[in-house]
Amino acid sequence: MGGKFVNWLIFLSLCLIWGSSFILMKSGMETLSPYQVASIRLISSGVVLLPFALKAFQRIPASKRMPVILSGLLGSFFPAYLFCIAETKIDSALAGILNALTPLFVIITGIAFFQLRINMQQLLGMLIGFIGLCLLVAAGSNISLAYFGYALLVLLATLFYGINVNVVGRYLHGVGSLEIASMAFVFLIIPCLLILYFTGYFHLPLGNPAYIRSTLASSVLGIFGTAVASTLFYMLVKRAGTLFASTVTYGIPFVAIGWGIWHGEQVNVQQVLCLTVILGGVYMVNKK
């Protein structure tokens, strides 16, 4: 019983952290480019985890270091840039719908490449959760498909997420969550610094309050939305399995609703009903 409680606690924490990422991304891109916001995000996460990196490198077997680095690239590096670029042209509602395809990509890539086996109940739960999410966004948002190419960037990011979940679940069972995150993100610091340099970040008026706010928003996004959240996510994958961990994407839009209430927006009955549908799907995936 205690184990399930901890799993749900991690689940809800991830929904809260990742659900707040969209606002932080937009705050960062008020003055910075999407490449700069994503780079600062990843550098911040790497710097926070730097004290743990040496011990992680020593503890992680040589045979598992490459899967750890691959996990950092697929689970954080590429998606961070893809989401920031996409958010310049598509609204957060569409991004939320597409992000919810992650559990389905977990199933597709798991079956295709990782010998993942699921039952009909789990598959039905995933589909119910996705339908509920689509209904949720339709109940409170106007979705524009004018920038279809940018929507495909989010789809590509969710495909990377799906592969990463299977990599962690299949190859990194014996590696600690903090060790995976620290080694993966410290490895990304140098390429991200190079991207900042070549995009002209260090030549910007960084003493300007607007640039300070954007940099701080990107840093907070990295510390909590990447370093802390990734550590928790790796922990959840190994505790509860790849499918349940991937359903975190169904909870993210509800945090966006919470931000909407905070800013005076209304939540209607249809959205509450959709919440019930989504949680029902998550329950079916997790039920033995």
C-alpha cells in the first residue's frame, strides 16, 4: 500500500512540475530565442546535478553509460529544443494534446523494438485517457492547425519520449535515478554552451531586467522542470513500470487549468467530466 502511495505522489509531483513548464517556456521566450531558452534550461539542470556526476560516473557500469547518455539526448536534449521551437507557432492546447501521445508511442516503440507486452485492459486505458484529454482541450480551447509543421515537432518529441521510457525501463534497471539524471545532464552542458555562444546569447544586454527575467525563468525551468522532474521520472519508471510512468502526460493539462483559475479563467463542467475520464484511463493502465 505504501509503495502505491509513493508512486502516486511522484506521479502528481511530475504533473505539477511539467504542467508548469509551458508558462516558464513562454516567459523565457519573451526576450530569448527558443534555442537559448532550451540551452539555459539544460545547462541549469546540469549545473545543479554536477556535484553528483562524479560519483554517478564511478557507480554506473561502463556497459550502461551509453544508454544513460542516450536517455539524456532522447528524454531531454532534443525534446527541449523541439518544444521551444514549436511553442513559437502553436498554442499550448495543441501542444498538450500532442504531448499526450507519449504513452501510445511508448506502446508502439516498446512492441516494435523492446519486446513490450501489454494486455487489452492497459491498451483500452491508454486510449480512454487520450480521448479524455482531447475532450478536455476541446471543452476549453480554440485549436488552430495553421502551423502543422510545428505540430510535427511536438510529435517527434513525444516519439523520443516514448523511446526513452523504454530505454530506461529495459536497460537501466540497476542504475539509480539520481545517477542517470546527473550523468546525462552534465554530459549536455558543453553542447548547450556552444549553442548559446553561436546564437549570440553572451552578446545580449543581459543586465536588462527583461533579459534577467527570461534567463531566470529558463533556469527555474531547468532546475525543476528538467533536473528534479527527470530524477523523479526515472524513479517512477523503475518503481511502477514504463506504461504507468508515461501516463504522467495525461495529468499535465490539469495544471494548466489551475494556472488558468489563478489568472481568473473559468473551469466548466465539461472539463471536470474530462478529468474523470482521464483519471479512469490512468487507473485502468495501473490496475493489476
